[in-house]
Amino acid sequence: MEITFTTPALLFPAISLLLLAYTNRFLALANLVRKLHEQYKRGEENKIILQQIHSLRRRIRLVRYMQGL
């Protein structure tokens, strides 16, 4: 595969949009974890909330790995 001068010009916008999408997903998941943590502190259905927080932590970790952090 030959890379010309125009190839980076095509790739850079796509990379930044991809990272923006992962950032938005990360922020949405982090917001969910915060809400669930508040519910947990109030004592609402602790077992289910803990399972959801654990699942969301895994998803956040995957998003961070995809961003290369």
C-alpha cells in the first residue's frame, strides 16, 4: 500500500471524530455511574445498583483502552 501526501489529510479528521465519539460515550457512562452511586448512597436496591456500576466500569475501561489512555 502506497501512502501519498493526501492520505494523512484524509485520516486526521476521521481520527479526531472517532476520539470525539469515544469521549462522548465515556462522559455519558461516567454520568450514569455518578447517578447510580447517588442512588446507592441513599440505599436503593443495593445489589442491582452494584451490578450495574460494575458493568459500567467495565464499559468505561474498554472505552479508555480504545482511546489509548
